[in-house]
Amino acid sequence: MPSHRALLPRSTPAASGVSSRAVAALLDRLEERSVECHSIMVVRHGHVVAEGWWAPYSAGRPHLLYSVTKSFTSVAVGLAIADGLLSLDDRVVDVLPDHVPAGVSAQARRLTVHHLLSMTAGYRTDSLGEAWRLEPGDLVKGFLRIPFTDPEGTRHTYDNATTYVLARMVERVTGLGLPELLDERLFEPMGVDHAEWDRVASGAAFGFHGLHLTTEAVAAFAELLLRGGVRGDRRLVPAAWIELATRRHADPLPPADGPGDADFLDGYGYQFWTSPHGFHGVGSFGQQFVVAPSHDLVVVLTGAHHQEQGVLDAIWECLLPGLDRADSAGDDEKLAERLRGLSFAPVPGAAEPGRPVEARLDACAEGSPLPEGSTVAADPVDGGWLLRLGASLVVEAGHGGWRESAPLGRPVVASAAWQGDTFVADVYVITTPHRVRLVVDAVARTAVAAWNIVPLTGPSLEVHVRSPLMTRPDVA
């Protein structure tokens, strides 16, 4: 596991004008609403005042950010514009002429960097899947081939493909891959040395998804934005770009089946969401950073849930009222102790060290992490088991605790136990929100495996424990 390197100074809640009881109330609200969090960090006046990880997640471990990645791609666009290599009015067809399909429409020819950043190209649904279907080997060309439903610039539709195209435009004008550009201009100067990227089959970074960073690295990024792009005595991002990118450029429409979430209807900037309190970045299943400039506040959370608006509501309702209030040193220590003790429980049950088990995976539901009919086995070893999952995966699992292994390059953390004649294991793909529960009936010799949340890049467990993850660009 990467060692943890402090990127931000620390302070007590009281010293930074944050009520530790308000932070505790935020944790209480998340627990009451069954919001599964993996980490939380609260930064006030530039200092980390509260931080915690739900074991087996930990401070030094990068976490998949899903669409929070888009905000980093926005910064890459801003850097290219500041360098005079790109402009908001530059057209896709001019920057990427070798990706323009024959007979391209007049509207596709008019699409600019501004339309991509604001997701106002003119589609009514996310174009990613259709672009991939039309051009499996060239997502940019597929994007430009899809018929438009609305004039460009008139309608906001959340559209992953627009960010993919932006990433390719940045790479074309800078001559650097997106990861290499951000390493050189952003991450290395910030002190971040463990940015990881998932990639499409060609080897290119997704751009709209796939960045893995530690919670503190995301907090340091958000803090950099709050400080107008300056870290220490060095400017890393132009202040003018941050102001422009985090300003409303499009008005999201409410969903057809309801009123929608308030903070996601306030406005959309250039790959950032706006809100009455500032701006935020959001990735699927609970990856979030919040910047509230008027409160000099940054909050970062990772997790595995579908309650992003509920988390924002909890921040506004529980945390904001506790700003510019100081509780006692005893309250601060009580909160720190609670944060140190955050944990998911290892699988409860017995070790039965002399009892192996082997079974065949029963009829699989859609989204199964293993193919139907796969053989699974648990062979006892000192303090746990070797789990054999299908033909190629061997994972170490601990009893009463967690054991880490990396069967195909990506770390996996697992625990297991016997519960009567049932063997149960939890297998965390620990740099992501995702885990698999394996349940084996030792009498019937059948097994069931299921994701907590099926990854957007497909259900195969084997794909998601390879490093780097490489897949076709079909994230929804």
C-alpha cells in the first residue's frame, strides 16, 4: 500500500472554528440514512480538522473517483487555454480532423470546447453508449456521428462522451497524455505521487472517469481551487480559469419522473456543479468534494451509495450551523476517537481451520462478478483462507480481520468465516467503491457471488482486479 504523505496541515476543530459536535451530527445523519461512507475529510481555513476512514479503507489508499475525474480534466483544459494552445471557441473538427467522420453534420462541425465543457452539444441523453456502438474503435468519431436533437448551446445533458473528447483535444494540442500533463503541472507540484488512471482499450485515460486518488489528494485539489489556484507560493492553475469553470454555464433540467435534486439543478459549470454555497464535484456511488468559499470550507467524502444529494443536505444542515463555533477540548477528542474507530466489521463466524470447501457457482443473476458455473473454493491457511475464484483468481482472506493480496496487480482486501454450514467471504476491490460477497453452501456445494454495487465498467471481477483497469469506454 502506498505510504501516506500529508498534503495539508492539521488543526483541531475548535482552533479552526468548527464545532466537533456538528461534525458528529453529520456522521450521525449519514449513519441514520444508511449512507455507506469509505472516508471523510473536513478542511477549514486550510487545515484538516476532521478525517476518518472506515477500515479496511485507509488514508494512504487511492479510491476510484468516477466522475470527479471530470473536474481534473477541466483543469487540464484550463492549463491548455492558459498556455495559448486551445481556446473556448476552438472546434472539435479543427483540433481533431483525423477523427471527423465522412458526411459530418453542420452542427457537429460547429461544436466547440465551450459546448463540450458545459455539456450543451445538443443531445438529450448521454451519447457515450451510442458513440461506442457506432464507432467501437473511435469514440470521438462516434460522438460526431450521432444525430442531434437540439441546437448546440441550448440544452444541458449530462454526457460523458463530451469529456472524453475534451481529453483527446488537450492531448492533441499539448503533445502529452492527460495523466502525464496533470502529473507535470498539477500532481507533482502538489506533492501527489500516487495518481492512478483506468484506461480504455487503446491505453488512453477515460478523462470522464477512472482517476484514483487518496481522500487527502482530493481535499488538497479542492483547497487549491478555493485558494484561486495557488499552493504555497506557487500558482498551479490560473485564477481566471477556476472562476470561469466553477460559474454556471448551463441550467440542468429536472428529471421527467420527479422534481430532481436541488444541488444538481442549481447549475452546471465547466465540468463542475454549482450550488448556492459554492461548487462541487460528484462521482457515481458517493465520490464527492464540496467547496464553500464563503465559509472557507472543503468537505470530501468517498463511499458506495446513491444518496449524493442526501450527503449534501447533511453538510448544509448539520455542519454549516456548527461553523464559527468552538466546542470543548473534550468534545474534540471524543470526535477524534470516533473517527479513529470507523470500520466495517470483518465477516463474523468461526475459523474451522481444518475445513476446506469447494462449490460451483449457482445460476447467476445479471451483473454477477464470476461466470455461471465457475468453481470456487476456500482452502484453510494460517489465520484465514486462500479463496480460489474461477480459473484465474486466488485471493487471501483473513479470519476476524482483513488480509490483502494482489492476484492480478490491483490490491484486494478480504475477510471470511464459517457460519454453520455456510462459508461467507467479503472481497473488497479496495481502491474502488466495490466489493463482492461470496456465500457457499457446503452441504449443497453451491455458491452465490454478488457485487454490493455493480461497477459501471462491467461486472467481471477479473477485469477489476487487473492493474491498470482497461476496458471499452462504456461507463454510463
